[in-house]
Amino acid sequence: MATLLKHSAKYALSGRLARLGVHSRHGGLQCLQPRLLPHQRSASTSSKILVEMDDSTGIAVLTMKNPPVNSLSLDFLTEFSISLEKLELDRGCRGVILTSALPKIFSAGLDIMEMYGKSPEHCGEFWKAVQEMWLRLYGSSMITIAAINGSSPAGGCLMALACDYRIMAENPKYSIGLNETQLGIVAPFWFKDTLVNTVGNRAAELSLQLGLLYSAPDALRTGLVDLLVPEDKVLSTASQTMTQWLAIPGENAIGSNPRVSSS
Ligand SMILES: CCCCC/C=C\CCCC/C=C/C(=O)SCCNC(=O)CCNC(=O)[C@H](O)C(C)(C)COP(=O)(O)OP(=O)(O)OC[C@H]1O[C@@H](n2cnc3c(N)ncnc32)[C@H](O)[C@@H]1OP(=O)(O)O
């Protein structure tokens, strides 16, 4: 692992930005249309991420569109971090809703093909990109809400956990959890810490040791998600919730985030 991290430290995000040439307005899949509301002013899309920014509210919707299952490949993670960095630098953006364009899947977690038969350099680069995604999301100074409109195992669950609030579709077929143990791997300590910070020690112990995948109702009971709503209300509820959070006086909902504020 130390070797992997050493390799990864050499890798710069800006280099990947240049290589990818992201944010072509007309890129992406034809079946995935932007859901622009009349008052929204801007949308940008790279091949795997769609960002729709509503300048009147300061709320951006970041939609993952990496079929078939929104797996977190190196290219996806790079585009994701770049999109989030751009929003972070945009003074008009105060909140980000993270969701999926794919039916039934929020994210399947790390792309398994990125970890199989690859060079140490590639593995280092990939692992750095995973960490960067988490750092950007968990340390964001914007309000972040996960609108979980499908299953979200392992790294997909980590993404949701790294947001400030989680709203999940109450579909009995969807599941969420850090199920690494069931896959024969141990969840890294920062996956574990993110879970502990959300559900507490005992629930996290059980969850990690048994590699539990929770149904939506069980995820709510455990505190893994904060709210269940009908599937077609996930995004609108996320939007309403964001508006409430952003209305907290003095932007204290942002300033009181223990992850980004030392006071
Ligand atoms: C590189 C160095 C690393 C060093 C560190 C070492 C270890 C650290 C471990 C870190 C912790 C790991 C975290 C992870 O996230 S590991 C990934 C865990 N995720 C899974 O196991 C998800 C597996 N997938 C599923 O459970 C299901 O696919 C589903 C997401 C529930 C969707 O089910 P369904 O709608 O029935 O679709 P299919 O199962 O038919 O899948 C469709 C195609 O998608 C491919 N697929 C699925 N998951 C992944 C994935 N994670 N990565 C890549 N590809 C994936 C699947 O193979 C199908 O492909 P096909 O159509 O070509 O057959």
C-alpha cells in the first residue's frame, strides 16, 4: 500500500484535466438529457458527469452517468473531482446534489477492472483518484446531499457517506452498505472512519465485520441514510432539503460542519 501511495503522490490532477479535455457541452450519452428547469442558467457535461447549475439558488446537481453501473473508474473519478473542484471554486455555488442518471443504480463502487492486472503505476494513480474523490466530497465547503436513486454498495456507499445528508428511494430492491468483507477485502480505515462518523461505533463494527448491505428501511433505521422518499421524489426532496439547509442564517450549516471547520 505504501508503494501504491508513493506512486500516486507523483500524479497531478491538473495533468489529468488536460488529458481528458472535459466539459464539452455536447458530450455524453444521447439517452441522458439534462433536466434543466426554466430558471436554470448553465449546464456543463463531460462524458461521465453532468453538472446543472441553478444560478438563482446556488444549487448544482451533479449527475453520474457512467453506464452500466456508475463504477468508479479512473476516468470517472478524475472527471468527478474536476467537476467538484470547479463548483468549489465557483463562488455562486453553495450546495451540490449528487445523483445518478442510471436506472436502479447510484454507484456500484470502485471499478473492479481498475484493480485487476494493472501496473503498479496505474494502481497508484487509481488509488490516488479514489482518495481525492473522498477528500473533495468529505471536505467540501459546500452543502452536499446524496440523492440515492438506486443501489450503492462499497465505494458507492462511501460517496453517499461523504455527503452531508442522504435521501434514498424507498424501493425494496435497492441496497446500500460497505460490504467489502463479503468481497474478501477489508475496507480502508478512512472508509471505516466515515461510516463510524455517520452511524456510530457499534453499528459500524457490525456493518463492517459482517459486510452488511442494508435495504432502504434498514439503512434508515441504522442511520446510514437520513430520509426515505418515493423514487420519483428523491431529487425534488433533495432540492427542498438543500433550500432549507442553505436558509440557515449566516451560512452556519456550512460553517458548523465539523469536517471543514476547526472552530
Ligand atoms: C488499485 C489498488 C487498490 C489497492 C487497495 C486494495 C483494496 C482496497 C479495497 C477498497 C475497497 C473497495 C471498494 C469497492 O467499491 S470494491 C467494488 C465493490 N462493488 C461491488 O462489488 C458491486 C458489484 N456489483 C453489483 O453488486 C451489481 O452489479 C449491482 C451494482 C447491484 C448492479 O446489479 P445489476 O443491475 O444486476 O447489474 P449486473 O450485476 O448485471 O452488472 C452490469 C454490468 O456491470 C458490471 N459491474 C458491476 N459492478 C461493477 C464494478 N464495481 N466494477 C466494474 N464493473 C461492474 C458487471 O460486471 C456487468 O458487466 P457486463 O454487462 O459486462 O457483464
